[in-house]
Amino acid sequence: MPNLRKVFVALFIGVALTLLSATPAAAHGKLKLTVAGDGAGGVTVQAVHTDGHRLEKPVLLTLTGTGPDGQRVGPVQLAPAPEGQGFYSSGPLLSPGRWRVTVAAPAPDESEVSAEVQARPAQSPAPAVPAAATAPAADASATAGAGGAWWWPVGLAVLVIAALAVAVPMLLTRRRSDE
């Protein structure tokens, strides 16, 4: 009978631990939002639960901001970013200058954070090299062929030396055993 009691107590403790470990996502509490500029005219946000757990599902984040000369933007809904779970980005949204932005999440993950970000003009791509500055295709292949042809004799010499290094000792030991 005492063993049966221990089995029931162990079973009860196992069920209780299982139920306690399967708490809903709302038990994580508020979100911790980290806001930064994206290096151009946008904002990026990383969202995690305050207990350090990653988000299980996307949340609705909205951004508002005040920029230089009283310019205003928002509210704008932030889209999940391809960087991973819990990352959000606004895309190009802000004009160049210092902005005070606020990002908010609604209940049950209610949270709000404000940050200063520096928006910069988007970088233009590097200018294309004019076609006249590139070498003609025939000259490029001749140069590559001449520059790449040196290694064939070197590679062949290395293979011959390696074969001799293996074959000569084998022949010498075979002759000694024949005598």
C-alpha cells in the first residue's frame, strides 16, 4: 500500500509540473522593445518578452514620430522583418534629421518605448563602370588563359614527384626481398 501511495504522489506532482510549465503566452508579461534607426530613413524594432522568451507569433506594433521642424509621421503599422522572429521594420519613412519615435504594442502584450533615431539620406548605388573602360572579351580570356596556364606544369611535376616518392621505396624493398 505505501508503494501505491508513492506512485499517486509522483503522478500528481508530474501532472502539476506539466500544467505549470504550459503557461499561456500572456503569462510572459509585457514586451521589451528595442528601437533603432536602420541607417537610412527607416526604423527597426526587436521585440521579446520581458522574461527573455522570443515571440511565438507576430504582434501588432505601431510607430509614431516627431522629426526636425515639427514634422510628424504615423501611426504606421510595422511589418515583420525577414531578419527573424520578433524583428520589425518600417521601411523608408523618415526624412533626414533627428527623430523622436514611439513604438507601441496593444494588449495583452501592452508595451511602449520611445527612442531618438538619426535618419540619413539613402545611399545611392555605386556608379556603373562604363563599357569602354572594360577590356574586350577576347583580350580578357587570353590574359586569363596565359595567367592561369603556369600551374599545369607545376601540378604535373608535383604529381610525378609524389608518385616517385611512393614507387621508389616499394621497388627497393621488393628487390631486397627477392635477393
